[in-house]
Amino acid sequence: MSDINPTGLDAYRPAQIADLVEAAGVAKSGLPFARMLTLAMLAGAFIALGAAAYTMVMTGVDPGFGPARFLGGVVFSLGLILVIVGGAELFTGNALMVMAAVDRRITLASLLRNWAIVYAGNFVGAVAIALAMGLTGILDGAAGKTAVAIAEGKAHLPWLQALVRGVLCNMLVCLAVWLTIAARTVVGKIMAIIWPISGFVLLGFEHSVANMYFFPQGMLAGAGVGIDAFAVNLFFVTIGNIAGGAGGVALAYRLAYGPKA
């Protein structure tokens, strides 16, 4: 099959993307423990750096002002750009591995192993950057007030809102990853990331790995948020992220372009 897209675009076709996503899932599932954990910690740190930059962009502006939120989303895109172009293992993006599991190219056990290790590694990386930010003194100023507002706002989300926002968030994140696989150049991959990621930030959706940074950052800045509120939010957002990425994107595209399509 030719790689040339009949539309004239220099990109892989959707059916080819589906094959590449499945092949990537197989490769991810076979990563040795140490490499998988290291790449996961890097991804958590990368997303945290994007979240830290977002915090600074939103400092001194009305958090409900759409253009400011959009700019914050563009800056937050730094995290996924580093993950995709730099190479790292991100839990939310790995929801696409469900395609390989459904076609029995990887086992359920290997899928869950990847998710567990990557989730833990993302958490360690994100919290490490939050602790580092606390030591910089940056959170002692105006940015600290923004960090507090972000964490407290997330902590007060009702569980159903957190769940649904998690679903919608990871649909956009996984679509961003899908589009980066379609792109053949680094510039194309970066452009594919910016729009979906900016969209989910603009709309106020919830990303579990980003929240692994936002909550500790807010706590270090003095937010009135406990570990229990952090855990509850992370639980429902994580479930939503899995449902949105695995069901809303991976299974939908598998149905459209899988072997039995």
C-alpha cells in the first residue's frame, strides 16, 4: 500500500495511523521495567513543566477570560510536545494501547502493567517538578496565589463534573497523539498537538497527570486542600481519562479501521 495520501496531504491516512498506533502499543507493552519507569517519570516532569508555565500565564488575569485561557493552553502544550518529540511514556496517551489489546496483539496483563508503571512514574515526575518549583521561590509571589486558586478550584469540582471533564479531556489528548502519528515532520507534530491541547485547556477539562502537578503546587503555595481531596479528584479524573481515551478514541477508530472494518 502506498504511503501517499490521495488528498495530497503529506500525512499518513487514518487506516495507516491505526496500524502505527497498534504497533506502538506492542512496542510500549514490551518495554523493560526500568526504561518504562524512567520514560514515565520524564513524561510526568514534562507535563508538569507545561502546567507550571500555564500557571504563570494565568497569573494576574481573570481565569475565566477566554483569550487568556487559550494562551495558557498554547503554553501548556509544551508538555505534550516534549513527550511526543522528546520521547516519553504518558499514561493518558497510552489509553490508545487498547487498540492493540482488542486485536490481541498484547495481553490485558501487559496493558495493565504498562498503565500501572507509567501512571506511577508520571506521578513521581510531576510531584518532583512541583517540589522543585516550591524551592525556586516563584510560588512565594503572585504565581503562588494563582497556584492556590487552581488547586482549590479543582478540589471543589463535584465528582461527576470531574469525571466528564476527564472523559472529554482525554478524547482531545488522544486525538492530539493520533494526529502526531499522522504527521511526518517535527513541525507537523507540534502543530498537531497545539490545537487539541489548547482546546481542552480553554474549555476547562481535567487531565490526571497535569493534576498530579497542580495539586502539590497549590499545596506548597498554601492552598486549603488536603490529600483526600487530591485523591478523590485524581480518581474520578483518571477514570474519565481512561474512558475518553480508550473508549472515545481508541475503540472508535478500531471499529472504523480495525481488521474487521
